[in-house]
Amino acid sequence: MQLAVIALMIMSVFLRTRMTTDFTHANYYMGALFFSILMIMLNGTPEISMQLRRLPSFYKQKSYYFYSSWAYAIPASVLKVPVSMLDSLVRICITYYGIGYTATVSRFFCQFLMLCLVHQSVTSLYRFIASYFQTSTASFFYLFLALTLFLVFGGFTIPKPSMPGWLNWGFWISPMTYAQIGTVINEFQAPRWQKETIQNITIGNRILINHGLYYSWHFYWISVGALFGSIILFYIAFGLALDYITCKFATPSISNYILSSHAKCMLLQCIDLFAAKMAIPVMEFSITFHNLNYYIDTPPEMLKQGYPTRRLQLLNNICPGVLTALMGVSGAGKTTLLDVLAGRKIGGYIEGDIRIGGYPKVQETFVRVLGYCEQLDIHSPQLTVEESVTYSAWLRLPSHVDEKTRSEFVAEVLEIVELDQIKDVLVGTPQINGLSMEQRKRLTIAVELVSNPSVILMDEPTTGLDTRSAAIVIRAVKNICKTGRTVVCTIHQPSTEIFESFDELILMKSGGKIIYSGPIGERSGEVIEYFEENSGVSKTKNNCNPATWMMDITSTSMEAQRNIDFAILYAESSLHRDTEELVEKLSVPAPNSESLCFSHRFAQNGWIQLKACLWKQNITYWRSPEYNLRRIMMAVISALIYGALFWKHEKILNDEQDLFNVFGAMYLGSTTVGAYNHQSIIPFSTTERIVMYREKFAGMYSSWSYSFAQAAIEVPYVFIQVVLYTLIVYPSTGYYWTAHKFLCFFCTTFCSSLSYVYVGLLLVSLTPNVQVATILASFFNTMQTLFSGFILPAPRIPKWWVWLYYLTPTSWTLNALLTSQYGNIEKEIKAFGETKSVSIFLNDYFGFHQDKLSLVAVVLIAFPFVLITLFSLSIEKFNFQKR
């Protein structure tokens, strides 16, 4: 779909009714061919993200000896051939006759073959890069380094005759070179371009000579062979990388599953250290809910299968009292119940009554006294344990709590969950580095506990843990209970010791129905007695796990076998009546009590939120050298390449091609570094976005505080990037040394780079995952090039598309760079057979005016502010979590 849209846009920009076979339009045809090749190379970049996503599965299967690396690599490569053919066919069917290339079948298929080979070549290269480097940051760095080299040596942005002789080797190693040679020979050696002449040279030959691409027809087949050879080379490199490069994805160590001989007695050794008064007192509230139902829209697949209603019920008349432990089979609705209670459902329909301290729940205030430990332990990898807890305390404790008290409370919380001994350890990435799974579980609890909540909801805190690790986590939960808080904890297949550490139990069955709600009793006595007396099930055996026994006897198969419905049995029991009475009692506010309310939505004001978010972002960025150093390296390497290629070129102005070379240098400088910035920030910021969802749900800060902090922390790093780039490029390429021109160059490059970064952030906020964001980033790069004024100058862009020219940051960047340097240069040059001054040529050909430079500067400064505002609004309005 995206491919067809782009192809239609290209066709409508270079519409055949607006194109003729004169020398001026020959340049436009050349630009259209270049853009088609560039679009293929940019649209292949999502291959990086897709391959990175597939690598963990591949290495896992390889470790189990499912197949060899070559058995995976060869089909993975060959199966991309039909994709390349389809991609190229769709593209060329729309553009070839629409743009008005030479209308012969043979030349149509020659261009089709060339596009197929280019697509296959670059996607093979991208797969190799991803399989070799295995991380998104490193992969995108080398991807854009390769793209930079391909572009500068490809023969369009700077023709081969204009390159320094000692760099001619670069021309011959670029796949874009052979793609350019093949496509332009195929077009401009057609008879229609060999009729009219300029200085006794045909138009077709003249355009090829100007770009250094004048070769005989047999070079088309040399180009085909070179591209085919590069495909085979990258195929082999891909297979070798999979075969010999060590996997960077850690697998769980078997030591994590070794059971401790003392695991059974760990819960019995808990010392009552936390009964004493804590640094910050807790407000004690009871939470009750009555007739709680939750529905979602019935999926279309179920409707097709004859499901009778358009609403699917997931919770059914839930009426327990004080919550303690929540159990049930998978799909019973345990997590759904917690999400409904916490107010974190973003879809569906909720019915029923939820009360806090006897008053109806108000989400904005309830979130201030609630701690929700999600099943997935989501934390910022670059923070330490203590910093993570401190950050949560900073934003979630009331503003009247001073810094000393807050620090004492953080220390107490770390001690309660037994993390004080590893408080300086980085959180890290799951299964790669940092904390173990069990330590991450306890950190999740600590981050919520430090907000001093009255109620804590925990979703599957022991899932994925061995017996010893689960015992440690439950011990931390018991310690929290001793501080006077209400704890709601879902648990799945617990051991006997863990099960009997809870005081009360709520047991659910499929469909969200209650089977049991009441005390567990000593050695599970009350639970066992209830089921043995009321349902006539077999007696428990000695040393039998009561949790397992209880789940077995209440299973769907046992209900069918005994013709009994445990939900109905519970609804008719005295236990249920007692629970109803307790709910009714707790649903009435205590005498002289007041409804829970706060003067502000957030615990801290906007300035403190921004300050805290900026503090966290600063630590995150400082401890991410791979991300920041690579983009600084990209700027420096690109500057060195451009400096070498365009050494003292900027004042050599004899004809229009010299000015086009200057324009090409500016285009490359603004787009390659900028495009790398917004592509590299996508996977980096996506990691933090998941954390942001959790923190926003917890009421830690507003969307504006988060987004402005994210925007602000980018400024110094982009500034360093631009300073280094400018100090290398400006003197080496020979720009004019005046204060005004230098500052214009620096400020323009800075605003452009910042805009690219903020576009990356905006794409992350608008898309559900990295893959979609990367595809849209590729589309953005394509549009930036098409409407930048580099391929086609503004006066030649059709009126129905010119509005995109004015919405494109790169077009204003190139306008500012070229106009500030040459807008007042009166030197005369030969331009398309006429003699004009440089300033007049800029006006006539590009539509750039020196007297409008101040307006261009204002627009460039406005772009980052507009983009970050859109980013903030997107963060506020969109949530791609499925809850």
C-alpha cells in the first residue's frame, strides 16, 4: 500500500504531460531515476528491524539443533526474490509510462530488471548488517554509514568528474553507481534523446557526460553483473554471520532453576522488623466492590461463528470483601479484575460499584493511594535500583514531604523488599544484563511501595520464578502487609508454603465467576473444609499441595463429571452471605470520615515533574554511550567524507553543474545525518515509551512534562553533533568566512537536525511498535527528498503538491543554506546556455530570495517547537497498550 502511494506521488510530481525532451527536463528525468533508486534503498531499511526481531528465535532454534545456519539463511534470502520482483513491478507499472520514460517494451523490462537487482542487493546487505551487529543502534549506524557512502559516490549528488581522483575507487564500489549507470544508459541512449544537439552533442549524451555516466550500452550488462555479484556476496556474508557470530541474546542460566534446600523454611524465618512506625505514615483504606461486571466488544471471529451477543462478558457479578489473594485458571479474569479495579482498562464496558473507604472510587484520586505491580517488570535499564525507587518517590510522594524524609523512606522501602544490598546495581535489560528476574520483581514492588500507597495490587508476582525466588518475593509481600497496607495479589500454581502465607483467598473460574471468597485458615484448613463439606469431593491426601488440589477439583471437567457448578454453590453458601454483609458494612463511610480527595491531580507541580523527568532522562542518555557516541561519530565521519569529496569546491562556480554540486553537498549534509538521528532514536525511545505508559498510569507526571523533558535532553547532544560537523565541513569545503554566513550555516544545521530528531519521537508516539515506526520513518525520508527542492526545484513542483514542499523541513533547510551562502553573490555563471549572476540563478531556478531569508529562519526555528508540541499531544491522546 505504501509502495503504491509513493509511486503514484512520484508519477504525479513528474507527470509526463509536464515533461519534454529538452536539456532542462533531461535533468528532471535524471532526478526521477535517481529518486526511484534512492526510494528502493530507503524503503529497504525496515528489513533491519524485521531481521533483528527474528534473530532471537533463530538462535534459540539453532541452539536446539533444529537446522544449520545455511538451512535458514538460503531460504530467507531466496524468498525475498519474489518480494523484490513484486516491489519493482508495482513501482514501475505506475511510474514508467506515467512519468513518460521511453515507451518501448525492451527498455521497460531493462529498467524493471535493474530495480529488482537494486532492491535485492540492498535488502541482502541490510539482513547481513542486522545479523552481524545484532543490535538496533549498531545496525542503523552501519546502515546509514553505508547509505552515505552509496549516495556520495553514486554519481548523482556529485558527478564522477567532480570527485577527487584519489577517491574514484568509491565510485566503483557503490551499488548505486551501477544502478545509476544501468537506468540512465537505458533511458538516455534511446533514439528520442539522440535527435537534438547542444554544441554538437546530443541531449542524451550531454546529460550523461555532465554526470560522468557516459558509457556504452555494454555497461548496462556490466552493471547487471555487478549488482548480481553484490547480491551473492551479501547472501554469503549473511550466512557466515549467522554461522560464526556469537549470539548476543542471553538465555536463562540453568543456575536460576536450582532449588535451595532451605526454600521451604525461608518464609518461616521472616523477622518482624517492619512493625515499627515508618518514616511516612500510611493512610489505611478498605477497598470493596459489588456486582462488578466487565464486557468487551465480541471479536468478529466469534460473531462469524454464531456467538449470540455483541458484548463478551469477562467478569460476572464479582462481590468479594477485603482483598488478599486472587487465584484461578488461566483466562478466569484475574488480571482483568485487577485492571478494572486499578482503572487501567482502556477499552470495554464496566458495570458495578467500587468503593474506597466507603466512598465511590474517583480514578484521579484513587491513583494517588494505589500501587499496581504489573506482571511484566517494566523499568528504565540505565537507572540503578536506588535511582529507580528515588525517582518514583520524588514524583509520587506528597509535595510536603521534605528531601530528608523522602530519602529515609526510600531506604526503608529498599530494606523491606531486601534490595538495599544491591541498590547501586543497574537495572539493565531482561535476560541480557542487570538484575535477575526475581530482583526485578522486587524492584517493581519497591517502585510502587515507595509511593506510600494504601492499596497495592500485584499481578502474578511469582510467575516465571523458581521456588526459592518466589519465596523471596512473597517474603517481601509479607513484609509490606506488616506496614498496614491492603495487598491484592494474583497467584498462579503456588507451592504449599507460598499459598498458606496468605490470609484470605478469592478463587475464580472461567468467565470471571467467584468460586470461593474467604479465609484460607491454618494449613489451608478452612478452604479444604469448605470444598469437602459443600461439594462432596474426595478428601485431600497427606503432603498434598492444597492449591493444586483445589484447582483440580474445581476444574471444568470435574464440574461436568459431578454435574455441579461451583459458582452457583458459592452463591448459595453462608460464606457468600457473610461476604455480602462485610461488603455492605465496609461500603458505608466511617463516622466523621471524609471522601478521599487531593487539591491537585498530581503529587508534584509541573515544574517539579519536568525537573524530575529531565533528571531521569539525563541519567538515561549519559549511560547510553552506544546511542549518543554513534550519532556523534556519524556526524564526524559524514563531515570528513563530505570535506574530502567537496574540498574547496564551494567557491568554484563556472556553470549550473558547479552550483548543483554545492547544492548536493548541502542536501547530503542535512539529510544523511538528520535521517540517521530520527531512525536511531526510534528503537531507543520505544524502550522508554513502555516505561512511560506505566508511569503515566501511576499518575507520576503529565504528558507535557515527559515530552518536554525528552525534547530538552536532546538539545545538548544535537548541539555537540552540529558543532563538530560544522567545524569540519565549513572550512574544508570552502564556504564564505563571514560571521553572518557562518552563524546562518550553524543555526540552520542545528534546527534541521533537531527537527529530524523530533520527527523520530513523533513517529514513535504515533505507532504501535518499532517496525511500523521504522516504515513510516522510511516514508518520511522519501517525502523529504522528493519535496526538498533537490530532485525537482520548487517552481517546477506541481501546484497540487507544492504545499508539501512548504511542510517539509528539508526544503527550508536547503533554502536557508544556499541563500545565506550565495544569495548575494553577483558572480556570473553559464546556466543552461545563458549567462546569469549566481543570485539571479537562485531566484529563477530554485525560487530562493535573499530578502526572504529572515522568514525562512523563523520557519526553521518554529519547526522543532511545532513537532515537539505534536509529540506531546500524541503522548497525551494515544496509548497502544492492549488492556
